[in-house]
Amino acid sequence: MPRLKSARFEDLPADILERLAPLFPAEGGDSKGSLTGTPGNWWTIWGRVPGILRAFIAFDYRTSPVDPKMRELALLRTGYARGSQFVYSQHCKAARRVGLEDRKIADAAFWTISDAYTPGERALLAFVDGQILEGGRVHDRVMAAMKVHYSEEEILVLAYLTNMYNLHAITTKALRMEYDDVPERVVEIPVPETQKVQDWNDPAWAKTQK
């Protein structure tokens, strides 16, 4: 279960509740889950500190100059590269909603060997990986390619969104929110009492992590 408690919906400020209304159409809030089927606790846990949640949503990326397909390609790759099931899964859905082709969504996991992408999309995916997987070491050739296909304003927005969703990906894993509410995978598997092949996915292992 999540490592921090959610705020009660009735305790959230009016402006936060207004933002959440389209995401939680059923009464009862996150107890019934969000419209996309997530537990919804990302919103209600951050809602305990409304100022932080307001900061997250202050920049409306939907009005930014970035093509929504490129935005969502960057964000789903961010989720995959950072290992967040929540960020990756949600932005696969968002990418599909804005019209990104299914193959480009699926191939983002192994984009370096896929021929599904245009040169501009490949530049963007390399830009994301330089930030997420290489700690910001974006190669000069990658930046040069970005400048061929995107304006400097678009590059700024893409850099900001990639790192904002990197924060979300890391935090959902650390606090075990949403689809990242999973037990630690890397644990010692004990020697069995009788000789047999051990199943690391046995629910019994989770008990050793309490």
C-alpha cells in the first residue's frame, strides 16, 4: 500500500477539487478509483500539501507550442526509462488519445532499433534518454538534431516536461503510489527446505519485506 496517507476529498481546497472532478466522476473519490482505472492516490497524497500540487499543475502544457504527439512520446519514454509503471502506462494512453500511432507507442521501449520513427522523433527520444539515462549528458549531436526539428521554445518545454515527469516517476516508486505500489523485486530468495526451483514471484517473498 502507499507509504503515505491520502487526503480526504472533503478536506481538499475548492480549486483542487475542481481540477479533480473530471478525473474522479464517481462520489467517494480515490476509493473508487480514477476515470482511467488508477487508484488515484497520486492526486490525493500530493493533495495533503496543496501548494505543491498547485505548482505541478500551474504550467498548462496543453497550451504550449509542442505537438501533443511529441509531448506524449517524450513522456511515455520518460516513464519507461525511469521504470515507472504508472507514468509509462498513463502516457501510453495519453499518446493514443492525441493520435500517436500504436507502433510508435509500443516501440518506444526499444526505439534505438526501431524504424518506426522520423528523424525528429529519434532526436527527441535521444534527448529524453540523455536527460533520464545519462543524467543530463545530452550530446552535442543530439542537441544539433533537436534544433533542426524543434524551436528553442519547444526544446525548453520538452526539457521541463521530461524532468517534471522524471520527478513524478521517481516519487511514485519511492512512495509506492498508483501502479508503482509494488514490493521490492530485488530480495534474497531463501534456500528451500527441500530441493526445488524457487519462484521469485511467490507472494511469500513479499512477507520478508515487511
